[in-house]
Amino acid sequence: MIKVRLLIGNDRLTGFDISGHAMFAESGSDIVCASVSSAAYMAANTVTEIIGAAAEASVGEAEMHFLLKEDNEAAFAVLDGLRLHLTELSKQYPKNIKIIYGGVK
């Protein structure tokens, strides 16, 4: 199962931790995993490369961490879009994606 921890700071979505495997299909053919990964990369890249907001990010085997390091309304909007997208995916694939809300580490 993919676990998505949405990081909340000052009542705003400021980042996320994503880990695990969807186990929907074989590795390389898993549309759930691909959907989550693609959305997370697009959000992180949009915030840092297009908007230019400061953030910390790391990627490992079956995990990704992203944390916004400044207040930026455009970046908050992108992260809210990611939250909405992942929430809808978790409704479609409840056995494969779990969303947890938590405070910033």
C-alpha cells in the first residue's frame, strides 16, 4: 500500500511524505503507483522549478519527501491540487492508497 502523509504547518499543507508500493499490478505496470509518482513529481517540480519556491526534497527507493520552506501562495495552491488529486485516487483505490494528515516533522 502507498502511504501518503500530508504535512500540515500553520494550518496549511506544506509538504508530503509518500512511501510504499501500491501492489495493484506488477512493478512497471502499476497504474496506481505511476499515478501517485507522476503527481508527486509534477507538484514538486512545479513548486521548485516553475514557481521558484524554496523547498527540501528527497527521493529514495519507494519513497519521496517534500517540504516547502517558505510561505508562497502559488506553491500552496499546487500542493492543495496534489492533495485533491491524491484524495480522489485514494477513493478509487482504497486498498492501494492511504492518506494520513500530520504535522510537519
